[in-house]
Amino acid sequence: MINGEIAKILREMGMMYEMEDVQFKPRAYEKAAMAVEELSVGASELYKRGGKKALDEIPGIGPAIAAHIEALLKTGCFAEYRRLKKKIPVALDELVAVEGLGPKMVRVLYRELRIRNLKDLERAAKAGKIRKLAHFGVKSEEKILRGIEFLRKSKGRFLLGTILPIVRTIEERLRKVPGVDQVATAGSVRRFQETIGDIDILVTAKKPEAVMKVFTTMPEVEAIIAKGPTKSAVRLRQRVNADVRVLPDESYGAALQYFTGDKAHNIEVRKIAIKKGWKLNEYGLFKGTKLIAGRTEEEIYKKLGLEWIPPELRTASGEIEAAAKGKLPNFIPFGSIRGDCQVQTEWTDGSASITEMAEAARRAGLEYIVITDHTRSLAMTGGLDEKGLARQGKEIDKLNKELGIRNNGFRILKGAEVNILKDGSLDIADDALAKLDVVAVSVHSHFGMSEREMTERIIRALKHPAVNILFHPTGRIIGRREPYKVDIEKVIRAAKQYGVALEANSSPERLDLKDTHIRMAVEAGAKLVVDSDAHSPSHFGFLDFGVAQARRGWATKTDVLNTRPVAEFLKALRGLKKR
DNA sequence: GCCGTTTTCGGCCCGACTGTTTTCAGTCG
């Protein structure tokens, strides 16, 4: 059993205790689930090495949950889970995925209407049965139906952020198979799409049988869909399908090109081949029956008169024309972010201390971070007020003195993620904002405003002379929450006018601004920052997702302020205000 | 059920918002 599955069961335990009105256990299980999810090693590995004691030592996991995990690893279940599940036998994860539905409401729906899953829920809602329940009404019934519809739209797609670690593990495993030469994942994963449908892995190897055997017997495999000499397909426990294809060396580049897509891009590229009287398929570029390119992608694009096009750009939105003219811009390189502009700590809803986050950032190759804990009115995170910010500022000064020497000048900057209130004002007083290095603002409430109201609200905040960055400008959460209604073009123009940088948030479930908005911002001459929205030390790894998004938005290094060293970054940020 | 430079027992992050209600439970993150 893998960490994700253990975490899922622990999370479910928490929800079931919540339905039972048990105190404190829900939070304890929730925390334990998070702890397991964030482990950098497999829990089963940990258990194998150090037994139950090793599990107990994980912060957030004590003797009771360690015993549950032990049982999970040994038998796949444990008694308390079985007992609770029997009481309320519903597909909890499925039902609470509906926006606005939580464990308590699920309990009522089961007790009163015997609703066990999404199908039951939809049927009952459509029949008007839900509005008759106590504490439910027409509005909640409508909201449930809207929630189901939204879920259905995003169904079958997975966040790249959740899939990529699995992909890397599988790639590593295949690389170790004797006789294997090259391993790469194509498709939407290689294109760094926000969400992906399945995993396409390409392998060159002398003995395909060995690859297929390893691939179809991996621990992640739930079912084998197909197994042949050159192609196999499996369903993974994460409910995502994965294909592997074994190819001859001379076709590797052609297959990579063919399976990386997207469809529109491939059609355009193949049209160019046809115009030249050639044929392009997954085995190569052919003149008649003669293979003229196929070993690498570069030689295929070159033969077709194109610059090599980075995978994340292959969306048929101008990249082919630019590549034909040799005029692809110098996209912001991966790994070029020097400082992270959005970092939450345990002062609010982050999981680690300022020091831990700084050290993790330094290990990730960064030179500075901006601490941007939430402010006052975001009470659920324990948002900081002016006094809290002042105390945190002192702490940061102290840490900079200590760490500066030890860490070769690594800098921690003072910042905040200040709430934009309903009327566009900020929830922190001006004199406190003046003491910060970086003031970022964002919307966390009143998502239901009209487009005009929301746009005016945000622009009023941008006009505030202390504001440097607008965080997650559209508020979307991929697959879970639609963006709020806002005229993003107007916001971009206002950001440029008032000297505010726009965030390209790298968190795999936000990616906000999204690629098309980034391109609008770049074209409008507004400046950007790419940051991770880190809430725990491992989150600095998200930066690649944001950089990929920025590349797809045609951003170059100069468009992104935090590609600069700390002094230049601060100077550039201030410079925006003076223009 | 977890945790400990206030505690091995007694605390557990605090409040806004929504939709349902005539005073509040549930969700959000």
C-alpha cells in the first residue's frame, strides 16, 4: 500500500469521526493524513526499516495511528475503519468532493434519503427530495447539482502535480531494467499541462519483454489493460491509465514528437511535411519509404525548417509560425527563479517554521524568499494583525543575522498576503505595510460578486501605493473552484499602470494566472513573479510548474522580476511604482 | 488522537460566510 492510499484512508477516518460528532479526532486524523502524504519515503519502506516505532516518530502520528498504519500495511484494513465504514457505508471521498458538501451533510443525506454515492445524490436532487430536508432548501439543492456538473466536467483529468511524482518513480524503475537505453514520458505530462488524462511512456530497449514484465508488475498497478511485445497499458491505483511503448532507436525522436502533441500542433507540423511531399508519423519522417529523420526531435523539426519547439509550447498558438521564422522568443528557462515571493509559515496556515522554509528554499537553489503569511481577516488561518507582523518582522531580522552568515547571504524578506476586503480596501494599516519589503494582496472572500464589482474591488487595491504584487489574480482552484468573475484585461492594465506585479502561482492546483492570461500580461507589458505559494518545505518543487506556465505564456526572463538577485528584485519592484 | 521552553493531563487555530433559520450548524482552507 502506497502513501497516497494510506493518507486517503486516514482522511476518511477523520471525516467519519466528524460524522460521529467525535471531538478532536477528526483534526488528528486529518493531520496524520497530511503527514503521510508529505513523507519523502514510502511508509511501507519506513515500517520495514524501523517498525511501528518509526511510524510513531513521524510528527502528527502517535501510537494509535501508527498501529492503524501497521495493520493497513499488513492486512490492507483495520478494525476501527471497518466499524465506522459499516455504520455509514457511503462513498465519502466522492460526495465531499461536491463543493459545499461536508461530512455532516453527507450523514443527513444518508440517514434521510439513503444517498450513498454521486449517482444517488444527483437522482435525489433532480427529484427535488433534498430541498425538503431540514436545514436544506432549494438553493442548496441547486448548488449540489451545480457541484456535480462541475465535477463531471473535470472528471477523468488529474492534476499534473499529483501525477508527476508517480511518473518520475515509474521512469526511474524502467531505467534500471537491463537493456533499457532511453526513457521519456510524452503526452500532456511532457507538455506540462495543468491536468492530464493519461501517462504515455516511451522506452528504447534491446529486450522489450523485460520492460513489459517490470511495467505490468509494478506495485502501483491495479489492473493490466493490455500487454503486448511493444505496447502495454495498465490502470494505476491512482485511477490513472499508463501506457508504455518500446521503440527502436531510430524512431525514438519521431515517437516523442508524435506522442507529445497536442493534436492541433501535430496536425500543423504534419501539414508542413505533406507540403514538402513527405510523410511524418510515429516512426519517422519519410520521403517515399526512405527514413530521412526520426532519431531525435531536433532533426525532425530541422528537416521541416523549424526551430525545435519546447514541449510545453506545442499548442498550435503561434509557436509554429515563430519557429519557421527562427523567432521563438527566449523563454524564461527552467531553474531561473532566484527568489520565492509567496511563502506561508506556521505563523498562519503553513506547516513549517520560517527557518525550516528558508533552509528548504536554499536547498532548492533559491537565494531569497518573501514570507507572506495571511493577514487578520482571514481568521481561519489565524491571520496576522499589525502587531503580529511587527513581531514576525523582528524574528526575520534576527534570522537574517544568524542565517546570513551561515547560508552565504541567503535573505528572508518581510512580506504579507494582505486581504483585499469587500470594498477593495486592505485589512492592514498603512504604517504597518510601510515596514514590509514586499506587500502582496489577494482576494479570499465574497467570491460571488458581479464582474464589475470584483474588477473595481481589485483595481482599488492595486491603486494602493504600498502594494507590490497581486496574488492568484483569478482565484481558481483547478477541478474544484471556478475563478471568480473578473475582467482580467482591466486588472492587467491597472497592474501595469499602478506598478503592481502579477503572480503566476505555481501551485499545481492553482496555476493562477493561467497561460493565456500570462501572455496577455506579457503583451501588455505588465511584470510578473513566478512563485510556489509554498505551505510546506517540499512545495518549492512546484516552481517548475509555474515556469512551464510562464513559458507557455511566452514570458521571458525580463518579464519575471524574481529571476533577479535580491537587490535587483527589490529595486525593480520599487521601480514599477515610479514609472 | 496528538502533543509538551506554560502541561505526561488538558488543551486542541479563530472567524466569516452561506443558507437555513427565527438563533445556528456546516463549510471553507
